[in-house]
Amino acid sequence: MINWFARHPNAANLLMASIMILGLTTLPGLQRETLPEIQNDKVEIRVIYKGATADEVEDAICRRLEDALEGISNLDEMGCESREGVGVATAVMLEGAQMTRFLDDVNAEIDAIDDFPEQAELPVIEELGRTEQVIAIAVTGPEDPVALKAYVENIKSTLLTRESVAEVTIDGFSDHHIRIEIPDWRLRQYGLSASDIANAVGRHSVSTPAGRLEGDREEILLRFDDQRKRVDEFYDLVVISSSSGATIRLGDIAQITDRFDRDEEKITFNGQRAAILNIAKTRSQDILKVLNTVETFVENENQRAPQGIKLSLTQDRASVVQDRLDMLVRNGAQGLLAVFLVLWLFFSFRYSFWVTMPFWVHSSFCQ
């Protein structure tokens, strides 16, 4: 075969050119990964229940979803998150099972549910793609955790607008609470108990559906919403009132603070209070492109961030891919040089050049 190409150099050149063209056309779709592709194993079921509170969603949506799915043979585990106006269940498939069969079973069980509330929309069922951790951003500066959380939430929203960023999660904070603290002597002074305070807060912080109005062209959902979510909104809450018009407000007897519940979930970075934003990608995204996007974002954000706030890259899982590619290219280049020199000993320089050129081009693009 080699002798035939030596006698027909034009055919050899045409073959080499064809190999180069085919290689170049496949390069845009080349995905650089740390690990091989893994089959998806999660299915999400989302049911919108407009106007419902989280407790109502838990009772009317999540409980029915859990009852329907617990009998699926290939189900490994399941969880349901109830939020205001929506319930989201996630079913995890047993390892080794077929996703197509599992997805069909989930669809069949959900379709069989016939006692969802009338206001609930049809369930949306979709297969969740796996995400892979790429890198994390540590944000330090504000000692106030509420201010820090608000800042990183804005950072998260900005990052999610980038096309190459699939998912951003925040670590370093527990559940957010409004804490109301009243000394015992103050409760005894006014003849109150902790349950009295809790009931007063519950009565004056309400958010519940109030029905709907149906018209010829549209439907209007009614909701009674007097829910208090900020510290200043609790100060004027009436705890005691008398027939003479005198009132005792919560702010008069209580210390009300906006805080995160558990300090043990706090994260420190270089000795400072920090929030961690974990950046993840989908299987179809190139890990080095995501890394480049995040590095550019952090560099620009540090230039315009308020004084005292700093963004730092940490938990880098992407640079190892570049290191491995550099090692492969370096070893490949040494091997190609050896092949080129051996071919040159027995054939012409032009023939040796065209034999090794496609591999040189391909290795350069792999970087």
C-alpha cells in the first residue's frame, strides 16, 4: 500500500486532504470532559397550582404524587418540594434500569391521578439531564449574612443569563427566618404566652386563595395576601388591644431580627465569611468554554464590585481537563516527530510531511 501511494503522489495528497477536511468538520462537535458520559437517572414532575400556599401544595399535590409513584418497580428514591403555587417532584431511577421504560411508567402513573384540585394545571413530566460540577466562586466581604445572600443572589441571576452556564447553586446559608425574641418578664407583664404571640403573628400574616371570577373571555384568581416578609412589617403588628383604643404592638415588646437559622452551615474562605456559588454544566456543554466564561465573569465583576467584596475561584474541576489535553498533545507531538523522522529516512520529505500533517492539525485544535 505504501509503495502504491509512493507511485501515485496525487492520490496520496487527495487522501490526506480528505482526512484533514473530515477531521476539521468534526472538531466543532468535540466535547472536552473530565468523565465519560453517564446515563440520565432522574425524572421531574412539575404541577402548577396557582394561588396555593406551600402547605396547600404539599397536601394537594405532593402527597398525591408520592402515593402514585411509590409503586414503580425501578424507582430508587423520590422527593417532592412544595413551594407557593407549584409542586416539584423528582423520581430517581435504579442504577442499570432503562430510562425509556422508567419514563413511560412515570407518565402512566401520573396520568392515572384523577383527584388533583380543579385549579391545578396539567403535570409537566421531563427527563432531567445530568449536570457536572465545573468550578465554584467564593464571595467574601459583607459580614452581614443577609446582605451577603442578597448580593450572591444577584450574582447567580447574572450568571444564569450566560448561555454556557447551566446551573448555579448557593452554599453557606441555612434557612432564612424572621426571629422574634421576647423576654419572659415582658410576657408575664402583659399576661401573654408564646402561643399568644404565635397566634397573633398567624392572624395578621395571611396568604390564602379566595376563589376565582369567571368571565366570558378570561378567568381571574382571587387571593387574600397580607403576608409579612420583612422585619419592619412585623413592628406594627398589634398584639394587645383594648376597648379604649390602646394597643401594644409587637415592636414594643420584642426584638425582631432577620437572620439565617443555623450558624453551623456558615462557610469561611481565607478566614472571612463567604458564600459559595457552585457552577455546573450539562452534558452538551464544553467544560473549558464554561471555565473561560466564569473566569471572565469573575475578572469583570471584581472590577465593578462594591469596595470590600471579592470574588475568588475555588474547587476548580475544569483545569485538570486542560492539563490532560496538554499532556496528550505534548506526548503526541513527540510521537509524530519520531514518525516523521522515520518516514523521512525511507521516503521523500513531501510524503512524510503529508502523512503526519493531519495529526498535527488535529492535535493543535484539541487544545
